[in-house]
Amino acid sequence: MSLYNPANPFWNHAHWVTLQQNVTVTKIRNTDPMSNRYRVATYSLKKGHHLKLFHSAVNVSWGLDSGKFNTNRTYTYAVNKNDNSHTWFKFGIH
């Protein structure tokens, strides 16, 4: 199983990464039912930014869990990249 597959146990918790490209982050308001979720804001993060990243096959492909971008019950911070895309970050703080 690939390291970048969301089903890999490696992704059971978030990991520190350094962005290799500029990315857009969407702040999503979580609701019940989840089908009624909606976008609240968008942010641009520049190359070189450090943050904790998680990979999920459930609600969002790539989510953030650090600092200002702390996913919780109320909000989810999602990176607008598809499941198979992983060239935009590098593991660790560089």
C-alpha cells in the first residue's frame, strides 16, 4: 500500500510538512447532516509554510490540524488538492 493512500495507517494522525507549492485552504463549517456543510472562507498559503497535515478518505482528501488551521467539530480546514496529489508538500520542517 502506498504511503499516500488515505487507508494507510500512517495517516491515523497528522504529520508535519513543509509546502513545496502555494496552496489554497478552504474553511468548511461542519453541520449535521454533513451533506449540508458549506464554505466559510478561503486562505492562500505560500510555499515554505509549515503545518500539520492529515489525509482522509472520509470527509476531505487533505486536511490541516495546526495553529490557525486547526480542524475541529465546528470547522474543517481542507487543502484543495486531489487524493493522489502529493508533490505539493514534503514531510518534515525544512
